[in-house]
Amino acid sequence: MTTYKEIFGKYVKNYSSDPSFDAEGQVWYNTTSGTFKSVVGASAWSSGSPLITARRSLAGNGTQTAGLGFAGYSTAVTTATEEYNGSGWSNGGNMTTARQQLGAAGTQTAGLGFGGLTTVITTATEEYDGSTWSPGGNLGTARRILAGTGTQTAGLAFGGFIPPNSNATEEYDGSTWTAGGNLTTARRGLAGAGTQTAGLGFGGYTTAVTTATEEYDGSTWTAGGSLNTARQLLASSGTQTAGLGFGGQTPSNTAATEKYDGSVWTSAPSMTTARTDLAGAGIQTAGLAIGGNTGANTAVTEEFNISSSIITAAAWASGGNMSTARRDFAGAGTQTAGLGFGGYAPPNTDATEEYDGSAWTAGGNLATSRRQLAGAGTQTAGLAIGGTQTNPGLTSTEEYDGSTWGPGGNLNTGRRELGAAGTQTAGLAFGGLATPSPVTGATEEYNGTSWASNPTGLGTARYGLGGAGTQTAGLAFGGGPPNTAATEEYDGSTWTAGGSMITARNELGGAGTQTSALAFGGATPSNTAVTERYDGISWSTAPSMGTARQELSGAGTQTAGLAFGGYTTTEVANTEEFTGEILTDNVKTITTS
């Protein structure tokens, strides 16, 4: 019998636990389980971060890690453009003409949007440069619910509804549309993929939903293999020989996904959320499904991958409840070694609790019961800063050693509802309500003994703000009044403007660093569960918390965050843990069957 070594020139390696490999097809023997194992490819949809604006009848282009979603219908026809970076959505430049049911082509930095419905069916074309939309050449035939593919300088528009259904094809050269070869079957609500000279059109509605597929060679459409599921208003990604079709209406909403190899459609794993009138982007092995209609407009984003890795989407999950429900308190530490202290229970409390990643236990009490304080540091080297007992802001600082709070140096400016960052020996305090009650941008630095005032305060004076980072790389975001989306970055001496948050709010929680921060919850003025991620330049969407709340506290990092306590309609003890996206090898046991 031929051995593995004779075929591949090497022996199978033994491991007591499954190792991590970068390449598909690796084989090894697990001595603990007594089985041969390998990393194999698999296809699946996973949840991405939601759109900022839930909508249907939108357009999409680009890739899974640089996608674009634009226009559509939310509560009205919209010009809104959003950009996807592979983990979340952020605002892009608005289109000039609000519309829905349009066609699209191109990339995130060289996009094309054309046709659609404003209050009338339009020929208008717009080009996107990564920040701004500008007019392009008009289509020859006004239509809506059409398909598009290609690039900004070599685009393809086909099908749609004039009325009646259209078979017209037009080619774009970067400035002008010219007539191409007509589709064999006039239809609307179809999907498109590929290029101007190797296009793919499939599905749609003729006198009923159809499975028809057609391939374009730059001049003529010819029949391709039929879809397995007849549908319209579906989305697509990929090329003529490696296409992906997903979602749509059969007439009921469907999550069905199919792959095309240039001749035959085969079934692939279905989306998690059945929907119609959605947008698509990406390629066959890395697709993106954007928004749509589930019966109501949706912001749901899903990613399709064919790879040797299993993707676990970022998400919030419930943790152990605090012993004392409270709001307006402070937090510090990490997701597996968190610290919560002070706050309003009611009344004001001095209670301290420590989190071990699953449960909260009592720690040493603060010397001064107070609420609206700030926190910094770790579970074994924490810092409690400012706050109030009645109304005037306090100057008192306390230091925690893991069991007991002791006195630290006083703030120069007594205040409450301030932000903080850093460590017990290199702390940063900023903003808040100072005594008697003016909003302040005052910034102070702590060296483990005393606070020193920086004459250069925040650019935007505010209270109820979030904080993250260190004394020399701090981050301040949100706050009020009124609610603000302003973000500022501190370099150890000066605050400068950063990218604005998507959702203006105050009384929010924060975690992470200046270049990798997490903001969650707060008041907009209503309670919110919205979460955003900051990359040092801009904020993008992230999965929302399970419980909308304000006046909560936070700790940890952007990929391992902790949200706890706060106020809904009463004080709560809820704890939630945030875990960023995780990629793991798709390890399978090799059998003889």
C-alpha cells in the first residue's frame, strides 16, 4: 500500500493539540484524540456590522473590505452613502440626486451610480471618487430596477423598467453611455456581475420571476445556465465565471444563495436573514450582502466567505450581573479583570466590585461615597477621580491597590461627569461640570502623586463624555450639551480634532486606545445600544449592545470590551462583553467514509 510519505515526500506530524496553520490541506495526527485531521475549505455567511441607515432599494459596489452602499429608501428616498472597511460602516459623501432602485458599478474609490427612481424615473449618472459624487453622462434610456456591473470607466447597464420591462444594454466609457447588444429577455429586478466585456445578468421579473441567466461578451448576450431558484430583486457579486447570487423575492423573501461557475448554478449556504431589494458587493469567495427589506427596511450586513477559516462575527454577549445596580459610576481594567466603583444606587454608594470575566465580587469600599466620577487604571491599580456627593464637583482622588482605596492627590479643578484615561501613575482627566456648574474643557495629568493642569484644554468643553487611551495618547468622544459627535485626540500636550462619531450622544461608555477605541450606549437623548469602533481616523458601526442604556461604565479593549451597569428606566446591573471578529482554522477529522 502506498504511504503518505511516498506520495508527499514527508511524514504526517504528531501533535497533542490542533495547531494553527495558514494553508488549507495541512494534515496531522492528534495524539490526544487519536485521529488524523486537516484544515479544509468551507463556505458560509457571517454577520457584519449594520448599516448606519436601514434601507431598501439601495445600490452597492466594491469589495468585502472596501464596500460602498448608497442611495435607496429609508423613510424617504435618500442620498446617503456609506463605506465599509471590513468591520463596520462609516459615512461617505452624499449623492447629488436622492434616488432608489438604481444600478451600480465600480469600487469604493471609483464608484458609479445610474438610473433609478427619484420622483420620476431618471437617466442621471454620478461618479464617486472616494469622498464626493459628481455628475457623469446621462443614460440613453431612463429606467429603474436595472442591473449594473463593470467599472467607473467601463460600466454596463442592462434591463430594468421603463415601463414596460426593458432589454436595453448601455456601455459607459467614463463620460458617455452608448448602446450595446440587447438582452434576449426583457426584464426588471435582475442582478448583474462581471465586466463590460464579460458580463452576467440573472434572475428578475418578466411576466413572472425567472431563473434565466445571460452572458455578455461585449456585444451580444447569450443564454447561460439557469438559476435553481427563480427570483427578482436579488443581489450579486463576482464575475461571469465565478458569480454569486443571493436573497431576493420568489415571491416570498428568500435567503437562498447560489454560485455560478460559468455554466452551472449550484446551491451555497443561505444567508442568515431572508430579504429582498438588497445590494451586493465583492467576489464569489468574499461577498457582501447589504441592507434590503425583510418586511421592514433593514440595516443587516452579512459577509460570505469560501476559505479555510471559520469567521465568528463580532458580538456582545451577556456577562454576570453586578451585585449593586447603579448608574453614574466609574470603571477601569479589562474584560477579565474589571473594576466598577461608586455611583448612584440610589443613594450615592462607595461600593466597589471586581469582575473576573464571569462574575462580580465585592472589593474594598471607596472612602468617599460619590457619583458622576471617572475611573482609570487597572483592577489592582485603579484611580477614582472627582465626582459629586450633592452638586459641587469634588477634587478628591483615590487609589486602589486591589483590595483597599487610599487617598491620592486632589484635582486642581473640582468637577463631575468628567472623562478619564491612562493609569494610576499616569492618569488623564478632562472635561466635566466644574464647581459651581459651568461646562469645562479643563485637562489635568496625574503622576501618581499630584495633578498638573494643562493650560490647553479640550477644543469642545463638555460633560458626560467618553474616554480611552493613555496620558500621552488619549481620546475624548461624545458628551454635551447639546449632544455632540466630536472626537479629540491628546498627544500629551495638545488636543486635536479626530473623526466625528456617527451618533451624537452623551453619558456613554468607552474602552480601548486612541487608535483602537470602542464607544457604546449613552443618551441621544433617548437610551441607545449603538456601538461604534474608532481606528484613529474615523468611527464605524459595530454590533449593538443587548440593552440600550445611558450612564453606564466601560472597560477593556476594542476587541474585548466590557459594558456594565447604567440606567434604562431604572438603575441596572447588566453586564455585557464585546468580542471582536475571530478567525479560526476549519479543522476537520479525516475519516475513511
